[in-house]
Amino acid sequence: MRLICILALMLLPTLAFSQEEAFYIEFDDLSLQDAITEIENTFDVLFSYKDDYVKDKRISLSGKDRTLSEVLVALQQRTNLYYQLVERRYIIVSVSEEITMPTESLEKVVVKSYLATGIEKNSDGSYKLYPSRLGILPGLIEPDVLESIQLLPGVLSPNETASGFFVRGGYADQNRVIWDGINIYHKGHLFGMISPLNPNVASEIRFINKGTHARYGERLSSVIDISSKTTVSNDIHAEIGINGVNADAILELPIIENKLSLQASLRHSYTNVLETFTFDQLADKVFESTKISQNENGDNDFSFLDYNLKLNYTPNASNSFYLSVINIDNQLDYISNESETDRDFNDVLSIRNTGYGIGWNVIWNDKLRQTTQAFFSDYAFNYNFITFENEIQVSDFEKRNTIFDSGISTELNYRASEQLSYDFGYQYTLKDVAYAFINTTNSSFILDTEEQIVQTHSGYANVDYKNPKFLDVSFGLRTTYFQELDAVRFEPRLLLFKELNERFKLQASAEIKNQIINEIDETVFSDLSLENRVWRLSNGDNSPIINSKHASLGFIYSKNGVNIDTDVFYKRSENVSALTLGFLNPNNIGFNIGDQTIYGADVFVKKQFNGFNSWISYSFNRARSQFDNLNEGRSFKSKSNVTHAVSTALSYKSNGFQVALGWKWQTGRPFTIAEEGDNGLEFNDGVNTGQLPVYHRLDLSSTYSFKFSEKNKLRGKVGLSIRNLYNRNNLISREYRGNNSLDDPIELIERFSIGITPNFMFRLYW
């Protein structure tokens, strides 16, 4: 009954009103972003603007009935911005009276405020997220990029980590994360519990889970393309903030007016000084089933930091440049003592991802523009388990995983007409990926090692045809040559969008993708038992190029604040590699090559009324894998299979106050059944033949924005969130450890969800 009441609360029925030509409008010192949102909801229109244009602007407007034209005139008088109405529904905001779009067509938004304000769904099926105007979401008090994406239909994180999420049944390593053109490999602070990307820095995020543009390659499931601020700042802007785990600061500094500016940010944990209840709850989940949680005499020193630097340079109206730097760093140093033998043990873990990006955008003429980028990403994972006797080092087990990823690309966009545009591009990348496991006692002994280098040359073309009276079509072809593998792959992409009438829209897509880098489970014993997956490149032998085919079909319905978005899809991936676990087949320990087949459906329903926003989403997913040497060649449930998932939320906003309540429910993941035998655990039923219990939890969040004084620009924001409000003890994984030799005992490892976890936030802006 409690769960039924929660669902009923989320979906309160309301009466819709009919739109008239003039409506009562009143703004009392309201931020321009919020005023625009209110106008959009009132007049059923869509604004298109850069966040920098409206940032820090506020507006007051006396209350009376106004037409849309009268509202736009009033906005122009009070904001010094210009507003142009296009196709009776789209409004372009500009800093110049001459509003032109010679090189880029306006993206068609089909669902505004998808989950909350600041999240849009476009006609190409992609999602746009704008953190600076993101409304409140359940369990979140900051506009976290990766956590926000996990609330979208078809996206699940069964392990409750920030970056370990599955998109439409694909594995977590099939999601490509890009920051200012730089590939990101770091999984997240505190071993995935906290997003590695500062949520207060990102300016715009594009999330693509189908119908991918031909410019994007490398991964099968999704693309998360993140951009920090791209325009030159002429005003000094600063932020500082603190929450239950870390503190951060952001500075925007103009250097040359209208030409050059700098953006810098720094975020650092303070857990080495103060361990809050929030950190304790996160750490309990992370270090569960490791010796850190089992040894009360150990000393654990953990910290993380990340920073971003970006220079934006605009010498003239036709050219713009940027230079971006990102660094993500995690450090853990754990010391324990075995008093019976007078032995000391030291676990040292370092995970770092540093990236550099440079870009040049040029407008050649009214029809042609070019974008050129270069990047370098350096990922390094190092773990040492050191043993001391009488303070003298006697052994050292070392695990390494390194990635050097670099590339350069250029793309030409030619807009032939209002309806027709072309993209042509070339990309070159070089990936150098290695891992090694070394045991040193009297001498070094390499347990396992591999290094692979692959250069890729990709050329692509994409044509977009938009005809509101007929059909929007996007067709692309990407061709890639993998030099060291001497392999060529063709990747056609097709996207269709049709407005059947004012309320119904059809969307369809089909695409082929290939992937040469993936994560594998390392089976060499790690005494700390953290981060047991390493990156590996395809080698054309036991790790071939993975291929995926994906098709989807859906409809969108919109009327009077109600939005219904449905989608059915089919995916098939070939050449997926998996390790045979020694305790399942002692005679066949190694890599197996197989296939994965997924089909499913996503349904999303949203209703807005009187300051309230409610939504519910449902996802069905059937993911099955098949390998010749596993389960006697029969198909079985993939580890990413979550058959049914429901997510629902209710939020309310009034002036500076926001509150959101959200509930998640999903069926359990599959696991491999083990039974007690004469010689310990025995595995007689095959892989993933069992299913974990149902998972559900309730999350709450609330924020309040305020001004300290009417005389200065200093503003503040406070927030409180509680995850797993009723402290549900969810079993989220059941795994086994100790399969490195036939003599190892097999140990059952069960991991549970995070317990009730409050968090707080306080920020200052000026």
C-alpha cells in the first residue's frame, strides 16, 4: 500500500486549460531563464538562446493580460536582447538586432522540460541538458551530468554508480564520454560513486542513445558530449560551494574585452580532514566486502580532486578558438597490521585521467563553416599491494592499466538551403592501451601483460533534409580503417522524423557501429578487491572488433502540458568477448567470443500543472548473450539484463524554492547460482541462471535560491537531499572471488545498495 500511495502521489490528475490569445503575465524580480520557461509553458512556444545571453539577468513585469507579441516587446525593452519569432512557435534570442542563422539551422525541440527545466528532447532523438538552468531532480541537489542522464528512459545503473550505467542493455564500457572533445576514461570519484565531472562547470550536454550522427564513433551504446563555456566572458564571475563530501570553486575572468577570457574550476574532497555521515554511507557501500571494512585496525587515507581550465579566444566575428585542460585524480593509501606475524600491509591506489583539447571554429561565408579539434587523453591506473616484515619490504604485487589516446579531426558544414545541409569530416586517432600484473618478491615475475596500439582513419558524410510539410531525414555514412588490424568498417546511419499533426510525431532510426576498446574482468587476485576491470584494445585475435546493429521506432504525443514518448528498439552486438571463469570450466580459462541480442521498449509520460511537474517512465529490456563454451552453447541472460524498470517523480517550484520526490523500482539482475558441495561451492546450473530480488528506493531533494541584498549581485543557494529515504536494503550483486587457480577457495561476495544517505549543499555566486 505504501508503494501504491507513492505512485498515486506522483501522478495527481489535473485539469488542463485551453490556450487563449492573451494571458495574465506577472514577473517580480524573476531570473530571465525562469521567465522564459513560464512564457514557454503559457504560450506553447520554444525559445532558442545561449545560456551566456541570459545568465544573471532578472526581470520584473507588472501583472496584466498580454499577447505573446506584447510580452516579447516588454522583454526586449528590459533585457537589451532581441527576440525573433520563427514559424509561429520558435523564438530566437540574440544580442544583435540582425538575427541571422546562415550556417546552422535551429534544432527542433519536440519535448521541452523533459524530466525538468533544462532538459530537452530534439527531433533527432538526442537529449540536450543545460546545467545552469536545470530544475531539481529526485536525490540530486546539484546539476550532475551523469546522475541526471540515469533518470532518462532506458538508462539504468544497477550498481548505483555515477558512470557505470547501462543504456538499452549495453554495457557500461559502451558509453563514450567526451569533455570539450577529449575522451574521458575515468569511472568516477570514490570508485564510481561520485561523477568525475564537476556538475557546476558544464555548459551544455548532448546525450545520444540512437540515431547517432556520423561524426561519432568508437562506442556502441551512447554518446555523452559535454561542452564547457564556449563564449568570451566580459564580467568577472565566481562561485564557491560545499557539500557533504567535497568543496569547489569556479572563476570566470575576462582578459581582453570581447576577445579573450579564462574559466577555471577546482573541486577537492575534504574527507582526510572531516568524514561526514554522507561520506561514511558512500564509503560503506564502496568498501563493502573488502579488507578495509573487515579490519578495524587499518588506516585509510582517501582523497580526490579535479580541475578544469579553459581559454576562449574570439579575434573576430568569423573565428573562435579554445584551449581546454581537465584533470581527474583519485588517491587511496591503506595501511594495516597483522600483529601475530608482525607484518604490515600497504595498499596504494592511484587513478588519474588528464586531458588536453584545442579547437578552432571558422565561418567562411553565409553557407560554409568549419570545426577543427585536436585532443590528448592520458589515463593511468596503478595499484600496489606491498608487504613488510619488521619494516622491511618483502613483496609487491602491482597492477597497471594505461591509455594514451590522441586525435585530430576537422568537419565542414555546408548549408545549401533552409531545408538542406551537408556535413563532411575526417578523424584520425591513435590509441595505445596496456595492462600488466607483476609480482615482486626476490625478483619480478610478470603474471600477465598486454599492450596494443591501433591507429584509425575515419571519413564521414551526413546529409540533413528538413521539410515540415513532408519529412525530416538525416542520412550519414562513416567509414573507418583500423590500420594495425588492417580492417575496414562501414557504418551507415539513418534518422527519420515526421510531424503527423500538431500533436503526434513519429521518430525512427537505424545505425551500425563498431568498437575497438572495452573493459575486461581481471582475474589476478587483488587483495583490496576494488576496480577489478581494465581497459583493453581489440587485437584481431581473442579480442576482435565489436559490431552492433540498432534500430528503433517511436511516437511522441504533446497536448496541454501532457507529453507521452514511446520507443521500441532492437540491438544485436557481435564479437563480444568474455572471460571464462576458472571455477565454471577449469579446462577452458580464457576469452570467449559471442553475441548479444537485446530488444525492449521505453515509455515516458509527463504532466505539468500549477507549478507541479510529474512524470513516470517504464522500460522493458530483454538482453541475452550466447557463447560457444558457456552454458553448453545455449543463450543466457546478460549481466546488463533488467527486465522491468519503473521510475516516477513529482516536483514543485515556487520562486526560489524547489522540491522533488522520486521513486525507482526494478527487477533484479541475473547472477550465477552456486551450491555447497563436498569441495566447497559448486556451479552446476550455468551462467546467470538466477535472479536477484526486486530493487526499489525513494529519494528526496530540495533547494532554495536567495539574494543577500538588493544592492549587490551576491546570491546564495542551499540544498538538502536524502537518498533511499526508507532505508531499503537492496541486494544489487552476487559474485564470486578466488578463481585464479584450482587450489583457490571460492568466496561468495554480496554487495548491497547504499543506505539512507542525506547530503547538503551551500553555494555562493557573485
